Amino acid sequence: MTKGRAGGGRNHYALHRLFSGRMTLEDVFSHIDALEGEMVETLCDLIAIPALGPENGGKGEGEKARYLEALLRGMGFDDIAHYDAPDRRVEEKARPNMVARISGDDSQHPFWLISHMDVVPSGELSHWESDPFKAVVKDGKITGRGAEDNGQELVASIYAMKALKALGLKPSRDVLLCLVSDEETGSKYGLAHLAELDLFKEGDLIVITDAGNEKGDMLEVAEKSILWLKASIVGKQAHASLPNKAVNAHRAAALFVSLADKVLHQRFLEKDGLYDVPWSSFEPTKHEGGVPNINTIPGEEIVYFDCRVLPLHALDDVLEVFEEAAREVENGTGASISLEPVQRDDAAPPTPHDALVVQMLQRAVDTVHHNEPRPGGIGGGTVAALLRKKGLEVVVYGKIDDMAHAPNEYSKIRNLVDGAKVYAALALGSGAHL
């Protein structure tokens, strides 16, 4: 399969040479600065719409999608297509996915700017300093659930295109703003649905506006394999004074977790400096079952592992370690242990460092942040993997403080505005008409 590549060395945008007309990229950036108040207001409005999927006890993204479509149409976006995914669990019986187009010089291989509308639940409210779904603007930050994940980049990409339309600028390629559902709970009703429709073609320049780092100098081109494992431990419940009549499921669970954790870290030692965490991780996380009182020996326990594995290791080899640990604990305690992968995502092929979309995004980011951005890998899963597995070249970007899913999640207003500048510079490229 032939891929597009950027030729030569990495070229910086030269503001005095980029445009043949009187307007410069500095003028575009000044216009975006003037939109700061609108951007903040829009992000606050989005926080007030808790777009939770049915798996998280919510009503889906319908209300947020209607708000966003009205916003886009009010900005002059008339070419908006819907690719909704049927889902009988929500009132609308479908999960919304929208694509808004702004025409450019090249309509054959557009820029895709993909963000997601859904958010995760607030979590324990006592850990929040304010209502998670009532935005607080203070000290240069916007606090609320979904502020950074993914409201910041969603708003930034929209207002980047608003600025171009307001200034009468034509991008070097068509730009497709893609707003999807269901990113937080598997993407079946979001990007996976769109991928099945074959909307994305070889040669498209695809940016997922969803992850990054605090400096904004990392362009995510690779992800680790992900394995979520559920281990169900069954023993025999009895009074705590009669341990001879019990098989303590809690003890068996503790032994299983300890043994699996030890062997995994002994067997998978390799490191890869491409990734933000350069080793494979195997974290025991969620716990279920047990008994509500102290004086009963539990007969059932459920424990979970979250594994983020470097692609050089096969997930089947990781599962083999869990199986070996389970059998050893069974033989030693008399408990029975069954294992079930709750989620398994084998790593997709990475996007090459010299892919055209990587080099163009590098130039745009460096133009705004002057930080010599570099390709890198992450342990968290993004929807980029869905497209990389189809042979498409995808980059994930954002300048964030890594507040996703945390209490008191916030977005820095400076990051919001600068993100719009990055996407405007990316869209204009060297073929802009000013």
C-alpha cells in the first residue's frame, strides 16, 4: 500500500512568506484570540450537558449533538452529514455522529479532525470542589466533567474553522469536523460505526483531537495492547471461627493477584522509549464480592487487572501467565478461579514517523508552541487504533494537563485557544488562499 510522505526536512511556517496576500498567519491567530470568550462560553455550555452513554447510566449524546449542530449552522456550516448508529437504549433510538465540511483546494484527501461528544461519570462527588456539570471559570481554567476530555479539543477544532470562514480563507484541503459518540464505552456506536461505512480513505490526513501531554510536544502515533482481565474466585463461605469448614476466597484472590503481579513483571521486562511509560504495566484495579461483615469468611471474590502491554509482547503470552497463576493458587487453596477478558485490544500498527499527516501536524504545532514536537506512543487506548487497523495513518494530538476522568477535571483556557491556532495552521498549510 503506497502512503503519502512529506518530502525533505522539517520546514517551519514563515509568516512573511506563507501567504501571497496581505493577511498573515499572525492575523489569523489574532482573530482566534478575539474568539476566546465565545470558546469559553461554548465549553461551559457543553459541560452542562452530561452526555453519558447508557452503560454509565446516561441518556446518550443526543442533546449535546443538537446543541453542536445548532452552533455549527449558526457559524455558517451548511454541509453537515449525519451517520447515526442505531441504539434502542436511548430515547432517539440512535447515537449521533456528525461530519461538518469546510471546502478546500483538495477535496480528494481531506483533513479529518475527530473528537468525541460523550464523557465519563463524575465519580465520587465528595472529591469535587464544585458541581461536575456546572462549569467554573477561575484562574485561567474551566472546571467540569468533560472540560479536557474531550471538550477542549472539540471546541478548539470548531473555532479554528469558524475563524477561517470568518476571514474568508480557503484551507489547503477539505476539512471534515467529525463529532462522534461512544468513545468512552468502546466506540461501537461512534467511530467504529463510521469505519464500517468506509468514510475514511487511504491518503486522508486524520487527526484525533483527544490526547497529548502538558507541553504539547507529543504527537501520538502508537499505542500499547490493552487487556482488561476479570478473575472470579469461588471458595466456600463459613463463620470466621470455623476456618476448617471454609475455603477463603479472599485469601485465594490475594494470592492470585500477588503471584500474577510478580510473574508478569519478571517475564515482561523490556522497555521502549517511544512510549510515555516505556514498560508494560499490569495493574490490579477493581474488586467485587466479599462479605459485608468481619466475622464471615467470604466464598466469592472478583478481581480485575488492567494491562497495558508493549506491542512486542503477545497478549496470549500475558494470558498464559494469568492461567498459570490461577492453576497454582487453585492447587494450593482448593478455590476455583475462572478468567475472562473483559476487553482485549491488540496493538494496531503504528503510524510511520514520516507520514504526511505527522509532518504537517509537527509544523503546525511548532508554529504555535515552538517546541519541536515529536512522535510518541501511549498506554491509553484511543479510537485511532480502529483506523490504524484498517491501514490508515492517524495522529492523536492535544495540549492537556492529563485531567481526563479525574475529579475537578479542567481545561486551561490558554490550551483551548492555542489548540484552535494549531488546527487553523494545520488546515491552511502552505496552499492557503488569503
